[in-house]
Amino acid sequence: MTHPTPVVETILSLFDGQQLGVLSTHCKGHPYASLVAFAYTDDLTRLFFVTSRATRKYDNIAADDRVAMLIDSRSNQEIDFHEARAVTVTGRVHEASGDEAATLKERYLIRHPFLKNFVHAPTCALMVMRVQRCILVEQFQNVTEYEVAP
Amino acid sequence: MKLVIALSDIRDAPVAWVGGKATALARMKWAGVPVPDAVCVTSEAYRLFVSEGGLKERILMELSRKPFAQMRWEEVWDAALRIRNLFLTTPWPPHLYAALAEGLNGFLDERPLVVRSSCPGEDSAESSFAGLHESYVNVRGLEATLERIKGVWASLWSDGALLYRRELGGDVHLSTMAVIVQHLVTGEVSGVGFSQSPHTSSEGAVEAVYGLNQGLVDGTIEPDHWRLDRETGAVLEHREPLRSSYVGPDSTGVRAFPLSGAKAQTPPLMPEEVTRIFELACRLERLFGAAQDLEWTLAKGTLHALQSRPITTLDSGDSSDRNGLYQSLHRSYENLNALRERIENHLLPEMVRAVDDMAEAPLLTLSDRDLAEEIKARLEVNERWVQVYWTEFIPYAHGIRLFGQVYNDAVKPEDPFEFTSLLTHTPLMGMARNRRLNELAELFRTRGDLGQEAGRNPIHLPPELEEPLTAYIDTYGAFPWLEGEGSRSQQTRASLVTLLFEMARHPPASEPTIEAAPQLEAQFLGCFAEGEKAYARGVLALGRSSYRLRDDDNIYMGQLETQLLRAVDEGRKRLEEGHEDTVTAQLRDEIERFGIRSTIKSAASDTPVGGPVVKARQIMGQPAGQGMAQGRARVIRTPKDLGGLKHGEILVCDVVEPNMTWAVPLAAGIVERRGGMLIHGAIIAREYGLPCVTGVPDATQRIETGDRVTVDGYLGMVILGESTSVF
């Protein structure tokens, strides 16, 4: 076991440097992956993204709120094999409403200002992932787990 | 950019293309100084080979297994060996091969060649990589030359070069290499000349040996040394060594030959020749504008400059020491054979005698005063042998490394550590001790009822167990790792009995035989021409002897320590019983000295880090023993922890100390914080065919006893916990 600070700093810098993550949901047991623009809280307890309520991922989450999200720093160059980092974040997702939705939407648009119209559309849902664990992969094979909420 | 440039055309080529050595040689040639005819294979050829062969990322991955600054020398050496093998086994891109063949074509004839590094960063005023990059002497033909060019390129990533670059604070990854291919000038006398001595700024210096100067450069042959007054050029002193051998060309490469009696009695240079060499060094100082370190050879009356570089040591003595240190990481075949002779024929027998003498001393009947003297004497003996351990035994481990390099150069195996298969199953004392322990366990196994009846640790054993147990303790002594845990003799016995009952509950560990070993040996020897086979056999024998000593020396040192402990134990007993007087004060002093004595123990582990919130799931180390094992971790943080080791557990420790090897057969796998393929723990793991991963950062801090651990000894990974534990 090691002190969390360096790990948390690494994860935060990875989140900061990447706009998009790959969200994993499932439909009747069949895995389904989607690219989403995400934002996060600095204490790493919440990741959030927006989606139309008509999407497959929205339906999948409605049926099972357990998800994983992969956020990585790959550059699609050779150096990825020793330099790229990736975090798999696991947790449960709910649709935010009321004050929570308003606050998080504001934060979301600071990070993704060009999604303003999308966010304010009536069919758009702001989805909040309560983070359970972050699994950080560095230097090709070093894997560290950071438990955010038991 | 051209791939091959003649020395005479180098004048305007940037140093980044041709390197420091080629630039200096070209300037000397233009200034009319005789230099060997040469061509330069530019750094563009290196760049093409590395990028088209896909080596760049593989090199970086090798050096990124853990932060480079945290890698121990042994780990850097392992990485360097893997990288070297990448160069040797990567085929030439066809167009590069064709371009080099064409470029070298006009230069190559029947004459022997020298292939040497010319790194853009070396031989500058800021840094000297002298001796850290490879040079090959007496190479013939295109194929051999191209092979040697790969060898020179690989030496950019040698352990010494990597560590030196780390020391200089540069980016270890930003490196490139040009290569000089020269005609070999076989001088009758060779050496070095300093226009300004690295040690005394008012002096110059000249050193000379008979034959080629490879022996001088690698330290195998001690040179004649002249100190000169820098102003007047007058010789201030001539130091003569015992001259016995010289280095000359063999069928391929070079080797040491005995000197004739007449030459052994005669300095290699006449006084006027010394002056001539010093004058050339001074002339080059004027040419280059800085004090020079010149390598020269004298052939049929002509003085040839082989290379010249600025002396970097005047202003930065420290970095020169470091360079020397990194150079000392490699030893020549001759040097190691001399060391082998000294160790096997003198030092080890002397150690055995020292142990025997101490074992015979009647400690119980000595007066307190004599006992204090005895402890003092034993401390001195111990001190001396700890010195010998660091200065003679540890450097001898280079014998394994030399064999590994020769094997890989000859065989070019896919697995750069294949050579270790030829080293295992040499008769190691540690393995002999473990076999004795197995025999004892077998006796305990036949009395399986006893462990249950008498509890975990019976005090009284039947004579058929007690006698061999006592004999074992008499032979192999106490377990030094239990020191400080109370009465040692009782503790040793109790721990041993616990261990034996644990071993008796399970089938005996078997040592696998490596069936491929004879075949590998034949393959290795088959790579050498008839005239070189003796050398190949010699290097293999050296590797085996060095490998054996890597384990045995620890046993010998343990025996010395045991004898010292015996005397100290007796002293402590008397102090506990007796009253205080001047004699007991002396005894007490000696025992206190015992507490601060030098030992051969490894450096302490990484500093523990706090805060149990983050848990490692998978940690990268070095694959040091092939195989895969799963089990509960037994983390060794204090000596007592080892006593709890159960059959089938994964031994997680800072270092497998030599006196812990008895525990290895119980374990299903080994995880070690200290890194290296050739460290003691890795050697023993391979003897038992156990999966082993070494160089795992903070292993004993990040893993807890009882954790579920998977050891992947193929990939060098340690995986913690169940895969489902995340959900």
C-alpha cells in the first residue's frame, strides 16, 4: 500500500489532459462502448457527462447503473507503450436533477463550452457517475487501484 | 546525410553526424599528424537502423520498467544486456545493409580493422566516455565489420554508458552514435600521453606497454609510467612495473601473450621516445586549444595518434572518478582469470583454515581476559574478510556477466538470459545445505505422528531426530537472520524444528534438471573456430566458477560469522552471570564493537511509505525465474516473519539473504525488492525452477502477508488480489 497523493495527482492530471473517455455499459449482458465528453470533481468522487435520453447508453444505464469508463493519454505513437497512462473508473450512474444538475451543468460547460446547445436541449440528460474505484495503468504494466468510495 | 564518410572528407561534417573521435582524428590528419586510415559510419546509419528495426520503443520500454533513477546497477546491466541483444538479433534493413556495404567496399581489403565508437557526446571538454563505449580490434571482412558496428551501437546503451549519462544529468534516451572503421596499426609499443597530468597541473605524463594498448586501457597490463615537467619536458620520474605480458592480435580479436625475457627487463620506450610522445601531446594541445589525453602507437619508427581527447579531469575530478567507476564495471578475461586463481587457490582455502582454527579454540575454558582477546581477534578476522568480500568476491561476479556477453555475441539467442541455463546446477554449497535439510525433513516425515503429539515445537526429540539435527546445526551454524532475537542457539533450534515439521507435512521440493543444457553448451562451443574453442571453454568455466562463488562466498562468510557469534555468545553469557571488573569491561567493549562491525548485508530497503488507501494491483519487476505461481504472500519485514513461512506461500522480501535460502524450497514463488537477474535470490529460484520476479519497488510495503499474489516469472509481473475484487 502506498500514499494516495501521487496516484491521485496522476489521475487528476490525466483527467485534466483528456476531454473524452470510453464509457462501458451493457445491454442484457452484452457489452457496449461509447465515447463521451466528461467532466469531474476534484475529489474524484464524481465523473459526469451528457447524453440524449434516446441513446443506447441511456437505456443501458436505466436498466443497470453499473458502468466503467476508460480515460487514457495515448497519442497513437510508438511512445505510448512506455509513456501512455490509462485509468479505468468504475462506479454507478444516476441522472442528475434540480440543483445538482444545474451546478454540474455549469461546471461541465466550463470544460466543454462548445457543447452549450447540446447541454441545454430538453432531451439532454446530465449523468453523474459516483466513483467507486480508479484503476491506474502506467509504464505499460504497472497497475494501482485507488478506492474512492467502498 | 551520407552514411559512410572517409576521414579526409570529414572536415566540414558536423560533430552530430560523425562524433567527437572522428572529428578529432580528421583534424589531426589535416594537421599532418599520422593517424590510421579510416572511414566513419555516420549517426544517420544508427538512426535508420534503430527506427526501421523498431528498436527505439523497445529500448525505451526496457528503460521504463521503473523510474531509471531508481534502478540499481544490476538492473541497469540486465536492461543493457537485453538492449544489446536487440541490436545483435535485429536483422539489417536491406537498403541500409546495401548502402553500408557499398560505402565500406572501397576501404575493406585483407588488412585487419579496428571498429570503434565515435559518439557525438563523447570526447568533449565536458564529458569523456573513455572506455565506456565498445571498441573491437582485429576485425576482418564485411560481415564481421557490420556485426561489430552493431556491437558499438549497442554499447551506447551499456550499463556504464547509461549510468555515466545519468550521472551527467543528461537525458539517457537522447543519444546517437557514429562508428569509426580504421585500419589496425600493429605497433610494437603503445600507450597514452597527457600534455597535462590529470593529477598535477605542472606535469605531463606518458604511459607505455609492449604491443597494443588494449591491455593498458582495460587495466590488464600495468604500464611503464613517466612523469614529465610540463614546462621543460624533463623526465621527473620513471615508474617501472613488473612486465610479464603484452596484448597482440590473435586469429580474431586480441589476447595477452607472455613477454620475452629480454623485453620484460627493458622499458618499452627509450628516453627520446618518451619526449617525442610528450611533444606530440603538447602539439595536439595547441591544435585543439586544451590539454590532451592522447592514445598512440609506435610502429616501425612512426608515431601514430590513435585518438586524442581533452582532459576532462582537471576541473572535474569527481566526474573522472565516476567514469573510472563505471569503467570498472567490466573486467577483461585475463583480469578475471587472475582473480579466479587468487580466489580459488588462495582466498577460499585461507578462509576455510580461518574457520577451522576458530572452531577448534576451546572457548569454554578460556579465561575472561583470553575470551575478550579471542573476540577481538575474531572481529579483526571478520573485518578483513568483509573487505575481501567487497574488493575480490563481488567484482568476481563479472565472470558471469562476461560469459553472458560472450554467449550472446556468439549464439545470438532470442532470450538474452539463455546463458544462465548453462550455469545452474553447478555444485553450490547453498544447494548442498538445502539437500541436507531435505534429508532431515525426510526423517521428520517418517515420524509425522510426532509433530501432532508434541505440538508445533517439541523441545525433546527422539535420538534418531535429535542427533542429525545437532549435526546439522554444528555444520551450518546459527541462522544469522535471527540475531537479536534472544538466545540464538535455542532460537535456531526451535526455528529449525518448526521448519522441519512444516517441510515434513509436504512432499519434498525437487530440483529440476535442465535437459537442454548439454545441447546449449554444444551450440555455444560450435560457434567458435577450432583455434578459439579453448577461449570459449575458458569463458564458460569462468562463468560457472563465478556463478558458484556468488552463492558459496555467502556460505563461507556465514561460517566465519557463526564462529564470531559463538565467541560473542559465550562472552554475553559470562557478562550475564558475572560481576563487573576491568576484565569484564574489556569483554563488554569487544561485544559492543561486535554490534557495530562491518557486514556483507545489503543496503536497507526503500523507506516505508504510509497511508493504506491505495493498493497495487499489478507491479512490474524483472522476470528473474520463469514460471507462474499463485499463493498467499508471506512478507518478510523482520527476521521473525520468516519463521511463519508455510509451504506454497509466495515469499515477498527485500532481499533473499544467503542465510534465508533454506526457506526457498518451501515457497511457491519469490518476489524481491532488490533487482537483477543474477542476484542471489534469482540464482536460487532458478535452481528450484521457481517463478521469481525481482526489482519490485516497495515490494514489502505494497504487499501484505496473506494477500493473494500471482507471480508471473515470464513477464516479470506481480499481480495482487482476485480479478473480481474490483466489483
